[in-house]
Amino acid sequence: MGVSRVRRWGRGLVPAAGWRPAVGQPRGVAILGATGSVGRQALEVVARHPDRLVAVALAAGADSEGLAELARRYGARLLGLSRPGPAGAPAGPWRCASGPGALEAVATAEGVDVVVAATPGLAALRAVVAALAMGRVVALANKEVLVAGGELVARAARQGGGVLVPVDSEHVALHQCLRGERPEAVARVVLTASGGPFLRHDAQALARVRPEEALRHPRWQMGPLNTLNSATLMNKGFEVLEAQRLFGLRPEQVAVVVHPESLVHSLVELVDGTLLAQLGSTDMRLPVQYALLYPDRAPSLAAPLDLAAAGRLTFEPVRRQAFPSLSLAEAAGKMGGTAPAVLVAANEEAVAAFVAGRLPFPDIPRVVEDVLARTPRAAVETVEDVEAADAWARREARAALGGR
């Protein structure tokens, strides 16, 4: 692809209108997190378009049997297991990489044009950086990689010529609304939030929330960590920081509004007051297909949105006192350096304590705030810097949890 051939939108990392990948057809696809919700939906999209997409390599954490079943069904010839169990790699007509370098081996394998990064946490950071450094397209469905390792991701993309195409429905919406606009014409972007399962809960009700309730999202089918982060609105905080990186926006140019119907996925406000909105059904296969086929379009597995049946579309402000995680994420973004990595790690520890029944739901952001307040100011120069910040934050969060 080469650096000189990359056309990006403004100061962001996403491709601009007119950009095309320097690959033929079909595009070779690698999926990190293939056995998860987004990974399986990505494979459905690949199977829908056999003339345009082919599954080359698949990776997962420890689900050896699930990965082998997907490889047989979709014909992948390289597998990766980052946490192989006692049984080791699954036997079959494929090569298998195992251990900490497995995700990177899959992302940089020969014949891969597009890498779908759908693993939770920071496990895929090295793989994403390596793929971008090789000039590949990364369809980013992982929030933590860009939030915690944004400096590294941006550097790899700009030096290697790789591009990021978002998979989150909110950022896919923004990308579509911005395709015909110049950066100087954009006043701000507005991310929509469903509000999660506890949108109408008061303080007393939030204190009684149980993990099984938090894992029931009213609109989207997601993995457990993303679902819990949606319940606290930390997910939306991550998406704010992602939007700033992806599109090169200033913090004050990214706003959030609650939209319970989740049909308007994001909006762009132009300097003349015009609002551009993208609407679509709540089916992740739609934004996944957008990322895999960009800049082309094709019929989708997702059902089209019936506006008459959808009825009312409502919007309201975020209740920031009830859901302080959004403001914590914004604060970490302004702190910069390793603070976003600390935010991600401390939040994961607090969420794990809540799931284990050791922490009330309202105390999740309180633990994060405590750790974030003690974060030492440090720059991010290497992957090791992010990993060190992650380890420090986890120790601090566990100490803040004490005997709970």
C-alpha cells in the first residue's frame, strides 16, 4: 500500500473518501477473536460474499474446539490460540500458532488483506500495531486497543501506511456522515448511547443491581465485558476517546446524547448548523460488512430499517451523576499518556469484582476514579509502556478493593 498512497480524513486514522485498498478480489480476512460474538458475525459476512471475501486465518484465546469448528466451516488454513489449554492446538488441515505471539502471527500472515480485531482487552495491541505497520487494513471492533495504545496505533498506521476502518456502529455512522465533508466544516460529532439496561434507575435501584441484570443489554448482542461497560456507560466513554483518535477531533468536538431506540447511531453537526445522521437496524453484521467491504457496498444479512414501524425517535441528556464513568473516560483522555491505559485496566478489575459479587454496581466507577487520581504522568512510547501501566493499574485497583 505504501505511506504515500494513504488518504486519510483530516488528522484522523480512517480512510478519506476516494481511498481504495491496494488489493485484488477476494480480500483475505484474518479475524482475531473469531469465536466471540463479533468474530462469528464477521464470518457470516465473509460467507455471504465469497466472491469478495475469504477467511484466511482465525484466532481465539483458549477455545480450541470452537476455533477448529469455525476453521472447518469457513476453510481457514491458519489458526492462532493465544492461551492454549492442555490439549494444545486442534488437529486438522491447517497450521496453528500458539502462545503470546499467536495473534500477531495471524494478523501478519501471508494472504491477509484485512484484519478484524475483535478480541477484548489489550491482547491484540501488538497484532494491530504489526498489521498497520505492514500497511494492512484493520477493521477495529476492539475499544481498548485504541483507547490504551492510541499513540502506538497512530504511529504504526502513519509510518506503515495502514488504515483503521471502524466496526463500532457509532464510528461507522460517523465515518459515513463525514465522507463528503471537509474537516473544517465539522463543528462537532454526537455519539448516541442506548443508556443501557439501567437508564431509568435511581441511586437506590442502582445499588441493588445484580450482575445477571447488567449482562442483559436492551438492544445489542455483545460480549460480557462490553455489555457490562455499556451498563456503566464506560463503553461510551471509550467510544468518545476512540472518536477523537479515529477522526482527529478535539475533546470539545465529541458529545454524547442518550437515544434509547438505538436506531440513530451517530450524528455530525456542521458549522452552519446542519445535522447529518446515520440510521440503521441494530444488527452488528451491518457495520461489520461496511468495514470489510469498504469503500464498496453490497446487500447485507441485516434487515433494512422500517422507519414507519420504528415509531418515535427520542433523545435526552446523559445523567452524568448517576453514570460517572463517561466523565472519567473523558478526564483520562485529557490527561493523556498512560492514563487511558490505567482507565481501561482499573475498570476491568472493578467490573470483575462486581461480577464476582464483591463490589456494588455504583462502586465500579469509584474504584476507577481512585486509581486514576493516583496515576503517575508518563508518556507512551512502546507497547511495554502500555503493559506496565496496565499492570500498575490492576495492582492499584486490587489494593483499592481491599478485602472485598
